Amino acid sequence: MRALVWHGKEDIRCDTVTDPEIEDDRDAIIKVTSCAICGSDLHLFHNFIPAMLPGDIMGHEMMGEVVEVGSGVNGKLRKGDRVVVPFTIICGECEQCKRGNFSVCERTNRNKQIADKVFGHATAGLFGYTHLTGGYPGGQAEYVRVPYADATHIKVPDSLTDEQVLFLGDIFPTGWQAAAQCDIEPTDTVAVWGCGPVGQMAIRSAILLGAEQVIAVDRIPERLSMAEAGGAITINFDQESVVERLNDLTGGKGPEKCIDAIGMESHVTPSQPDTILDRAKQMMMLESDRPHVLREMIYVCRPGGILSIPGVYSGFADKVPMGQLMNKGLTIRTGQTHVNRWTDDLLHRIEEGEIDPSFVITHTVGLEQGPEMYKVFRDKQDSCIKVVLKP
Amino acid sequence: MNVTYISNLVRSEGDPKVLRSGPSSLGTADQLAKALGWFSLALGAAEIVAPRRFTRALGMEGSEGLVRAYGFREVAAGLMTLSPDKTTGLWSRVGGDALDIVTLLSGLRHDNPKRANVACALSMVLGVTLLDFVGAKATAARHTRSKGQRRLYHDRSGFPKGLQAARQARRKLPTQSRSPSLAPSSAA
């Protein structure tokens, strides 16, 4: 089969690889009908997250048709079923899964010993996302093996298109969780840093969850236009001070809720000198993450507010102002998304026509164009916001 | 056998393994930047570790400190050239090349017995400068954001029933969709 394979920093190729095979009774093989390039794939593209190996198949947003199931799937999944595959692999039985904390499932990371050493305690296995999270081959491929498939799936009805449901596997619940963990009140202002795909979903989720005012921060005009269409007031940080404008829009008090949909690779610009220092330190391996957004959120957030962090951080971030954080009594909520905690509700909202996540798709191409699309997406060329691949 | 195939050893039996590689996302300009980045690191390391070899060969004894400083500059430029900010790295190399040229020109004086070596080094630096310049222009062109069409997305709300309806859609989160602090502890 064909698959997008990581060969090194910025080196993705559409390779011919062997087909995946059932290894365990609870496995299933999915014929991928649609998959997507996620913003967090770019951290791997840049080799900022450790433990990728040449030959690893990329991709953790995919859906398709079940073509083979192991004997232990016990009828929960049958050949021909149409499923979205969540990026977090879950057993559905461990203590964390039973609590709904699916992204920290205790059983599915097959490299648990390494992850225990690095993280203190292992987190769930993830598709196509380094050997720290199990080294499972990803879904930017014609076929993917889904471990623990009896639990790791979201069945979707034929009445909805791939484009409408594909993002249930990652960016939609990720944006939703980011907003939900803000505990939004009807009088709240929610500020969202980053208008990439997760930021766009977070903006719409905050609107649906009843925020009085949603403010989006970015610098790319097309992304800001999409944020505005979703109901956000926009701030272009290339043209105005984020802190001053946020304070203006909130009567000088700052937003109650702040969402970091950027993560470890915040934009480097001379108008924000800390970003230059962070980039230099990251290059010299003195720091793994560039936490400018985190610093800005802590500074501008209203005392007693909540910081929600769906953006991916990989390791160590310097100069995080703990004094401001502590004295202002801010709450931080973060984590990889507990996808299956949210998907029943979100699928229902899509079916009801409350939201259609396909709005974010700007490019649909064949799998063989994937390597080029990584570049287009990373460089934000051709007004690219979200790429869907059709294997 | 390259690393891609060796890494198949750590994969489980049912995991796909690479049989044949396709074209890379790295373009010619990126490959050139990568080569120049590694060259920069190697040259910089040599200048830091053995500055006297350079000064002796060029008849510029006494300038070891300067060579070592240039070595650190080369390493910094190399790291940047190998990073996603390769265009900035390559332009910094062009700037460094200019410094190298000015420094070498001062060694072309008639009383320098190693004048021929300096001329040879100068021609090499000029060649590398040309490569750096071409690389910087090519990577800038390849990775500029202005490639392709400019579109705005004011018509993409994502709310089929409209923004107003979405603002009024707030309803209680279902039990399983509450934030972690409110999640029921059904495992207990």
C-alpha cells in the first residue's frame, strides 16, 4: 500500500509499504477513505518532538471502512462499518478510561517503559506520533491497523459525508475540550490564541457553549477572516498590541478564559523579543518549547481566570511567569484530548445541523500529493488552513 | 541499507514496513540548505578546535581569537540553516561570508608569504558565498507565504443554521462531556 512516511526533519515521502496485519484479537484493519494533516504533525515534520524513527507512518486523523476484524472485537465492529478513528488509542477498561480520561489510558502505550521514564507515568498510545506514545503506524495511508478497535472507534452514519465527520477524530473534540474545560459562563470573554484548525474549532465551540464574547488572535488574514466568520472579534498581532486590545475589549479587566491553540511553536517576530530568544534557545537545544503565548495569556488573563491549553508542548519551556500565575489565582487545564468523552454529543450536534466542521477544509488532494501539502500547510501558502487527503 | 530499513527492526510483525521510497518533501533548495548547514557546522567546529591551523596556513598568526569567534558564528549559522528557519540561516551565512572575505583580503598583502593560500581560500569563500546566496534566494522563493492564491473565508461560519442560532444553542453539557474536574468517577 502507499503511505506518507517520515524520513527525517522536513522529509516526508509517499512510500510503498507492506500492508498492516492483525496482530491481536482486538485489532481491526481500516481501509482509509479520508485522512488529514494536523497542525501537530508539523511538530513532527520539524522534528521538535523526540522519538520519531525514519520509516514511521504519519497521521492521526483518519476514517474509513472496516475491512478485517480480530476475533476479540466481539461484534462491536463488523466488516463494512464506517468509522472515524480517534487519535488516542483506548482500551475502555482501565481506571482512566472508566473515568473518561481516555488520552491517559493505562494500557495502550506499547512503549510504556520508555514513556514511564520520560513522563513519570505513561500516557495512551497515539497513532503516528512518535515511539514515546507507542510508535503505532499512522493513518495517512491506504490502510491502518487499529489496536483495541472494539473501543477505539466512532461509528458514523452514512447520511453524513467524510468531510462532516472526519474531524471527530481530533481537531473538533480538541477545540471542544479546550472550550469545555474553560467552564464558560454566559458573561465570559474567551480569548483564543491561534486561528489554525484547532483554534477555529475552539472559537465555534466557545460560541456554542455560550460565551458572551470570543476574541481570536493571529496574524494571517485568511485565518482571521475565518475566525471572524465564526463569530470572533479578531486581533492581528502584527498590527496591534494583543494585551492592550484585549484589555480594551474587556473594560480593562482582561478575558476570563484564555485558550492557547498554538503550543510549542509560537511565531517568531521582532515585535515580541522573547520569541527570538526562545527560538535561539530552541535551536541550541537549551529549551524545547517556545511559550510566548503562555506568557501572554498568564499576563493578560483576568485574576481567577482559566487557561486552557490544547496546543502541543513537548518538553521544557523557560521563563514561564509562575509569580503572575500564582498570585492571580489562575487555573491551568491542559492535556491531549479525551476524544471519546465528547464524540457522542458532537456527532449529535453535527447531525442536528448545529455545526458543520467541514468549513475548515481548504485543500483536498490525493495521498501522493501529501509531501508537498506538508510544505504548503507549514508555509501557509495558497491560503491553506486544513488539508484533507484521499488515499 | 539506510536508517529507514534498519528501523524496521523495531517494528512489530504486523506493522507496515517501507519497501520503496517516493519523492521527498525536501526540494532541491532545501537539500542545498541542508548541505550548507552541515558544512557550516563542520567548518565552525574546525575553527573552534584548531584555529592555529587556519592562521598558520593563511599567514595570519596572532588572529586565533578571531578565527575561533568566526567558528562560533559558523556553528550558529549552521544550526539556523539546518532548522526550519533555513532562509534566515542562509542569509546569515552570506553576511558571515562577507566578513570572511574582508578578513581574507587583509591577508593578501605583499609581505605575506602565504599569499597564495589566502588567494585560494578567498576563491573558495567566493564560491561558497555564491552557493549561500543562490540557496537563500531559492529557499525564500520556495517557502514564501505569498505562493498560490490569496483567499479570505468570510463565508465560512461552520454554522449551517447561522451564527445567531449558534449563539442561542447553549445547552447543558451532557454528563460525559463535563470538564475533568466535574467528571463522574465511575471507576470507583
